[in-house]
Amino acid sequence: SKMSCIENNKVDPEDWILEIIVDKLGLDMEYLKHGVREQIEANIEKFNSMTPLISLEDVLYNVDYAEKYHYYDLSCKLFQILFEYYLNHGMSAELSTTIPRYYNSCQKSKDEIIHINYYMYIAKYLYTNGECSQAGSYISTVRKKLIELDKKDSVEYIKATYNQVVIYIMCNNIIKAKKVSEDLKEILSFNKNEYVNAEIYKVLAIIEIYLGGDEVKYYEEQALKRYDNLLDKKARAYYDLAKAMFENGIKDEALDYVERALSEYPRSDKEQLCEFLIDGVKSLIEYGYYDLVLNYIEEVLDLSIELELVPIMEKAYYYKAMIFERKKNYIMAETYMMLSLDALMKYGTKSEIYKRYMKIGTMYHDMGNVNDSIKYFSLAFKMDKSFY
């Protein structure tokens, strides 16, 4: 009876009972002294420190326990971990099942901040899917609610304001981004977190680049010196600034910043490095720097093969094929395109495979290879019919 009450979290276990369990099962006394809530809290802290290499199975296991014991504040924190992971890895099917459960946990919690965080994650989800106006609307609502709650000095308000500016920039609504950025400047006057301030100054610099302002260098310098030893964040800042420069025709400086970002990004976290390098590779190809990008692709391939990161490996093969195709070296383009397709078949969605068949069909058409062109267009047609 006593053990049943302990198991159902109705009473705290006494030491003499724990000593019997420790003796019989060979477990750690401190581990047993933690109740269910304490265990979940400890696990959340562990999961947050493990990113990006978290165990999804372990997180979901903790979600089940948090829901079972009605710890909805904890289940929401766990859903945030899952949400972030799924978004970063393009796991749309998993997101579609997570969102209703996350919403349900939020509805059962009376904490306004938990509700606000939910809407911020939904805004991020919408933005990732290209629904900029809806994402901006969600973030705007969040900011208004935080102001009503007198939370303008909260982490949530800072995050919401920053995200709203970023969303407007990415949606090419620079005028609105500039307007909201005035609130970011106010945040700089009281926020003590230097990394957050660095990110704010970076965004202010990007807005100046788009508007052709004369404070670009000032904001850049203020941002870069605040990253201090966060070398990965600093490299990412160089890259973000470079993308804004490319889009505004400042190509020489942009190229210098991209090269600096890719070369200075720390090589210690290989998976994160792979993801960063492949982003840089994509940008360099978009702006026609084919020769420069090949060395970085080789580094990505070596790392992705070593770590068995099939999606990144596939992208590296695909980008290499694109370079050779644009150089009219169709033999090499065909080789790497087929390697890319083999990798994509292991994890890609029907839509992704359909698009790849179409791309390969077009490549063979440009090569004058009619038979193979028809073959891949036919495969794409069959795939297209299976959507309905």
C-alpha cells in the first residue's frame, strides 16, 4: 500500500523504504529521492544541454510522464525542445502530430507565459513554411499581450521583438522592420545579456545594409565585439551580414565575409559544422562562386560520410552536380546527381523525389540525351499521379 502511494506521487518516500529498495535493486539513493517532477526537471536540463544530439525517444518518454502526472508546465517545455528539433531538421510529419499535443498542454496550464511561448513557436513554424504575414501577426499579438502584462523587460518580450524584426526582414518588409527595430534599441538600454545585445546589433546592421544607411559599420562593430568567445555565433553573424550584402549588390565585401564565416566556424561540433557549411555552399552557388565552393563541399562530404548524415551528404552531392552542370561538365554532373538521388531515395518525401526526377529529366534534355530525359520525366509523371 505504501509503495503504491509513493508510485502515484501521493506521499514522499521515507528513507527506510528507499534503503530497502536500494539494497534489493542496487540503485542510487539520490536518484530514488527525486520525485517524478524533479526527475523530469533534471531531464529537461539535460536535454537542453545536449542539443542538437538529443534522444527523441527519451524526450517523448518524459512527455508521456509529464502528461500522466498533469505537469503541463513541464510537458510544454519538453514540447518546445521537440518543436525546435523538428523545425531545424525539417520533420514536418512529426510537427503535425506535436502541435495538437503542445496546444492541449498549454490549454491546461494557467501560466500566461506558457501560452505566449506556444504562439511564438507557432509563429516560427509559419515563418519556416513561408507564411510570413501570419507569422508576423502571431508575433505582434504576443508583443501586445506582453505589454499588457507589463513584461517589456522579460526574456519573452525581447525574443518576440527580435523575431518580429527578423520576420519582416526575411519577408522583405524593411520599412516595418525598421519601425519595430526602434523597440530593439530601447531593449539595448536595459538588457545585460551581451550575446542577445550582439544579435540585436547584428539585425540593426542588416537593416542599415538594406536601407543604404551610414551606420552599418558602427552596428557591425558593436555586434562582433559582443560575441566574445562564441565563435560559432560570430561566424553566423558574418554569414548573415554577407547574405544581406549579396542581396544589396555589395558583392566583394559579402564574399570576404562568407569566406571568413566558413573558415572561422569552430570545427569541434562536426554536425553543426556540416549544417553551417552546407548553408554557405548554397549561398556561394546562388551567386556564382563555383570554384571557391568546391573545397567546402569536399569538407562537408568527408564529415557527412564520417557521421552518416545522409540528408547533408545528399545536399553536398546535389550542389556538386549543379556546379558541374553549370560548367557544362555533364559527365561529372550526371555522376554526382545519381549519387544525390541514391541518398535522397533513403529519406526524401514524394514531393522532393518528384522534383529531383524533374531536375534530372531537364539535365538529360540539356545534354541531348532524349531517352534518359523521357525516362526521368516519366518517373516524375508517375510520382505526380500518386499524389492524388
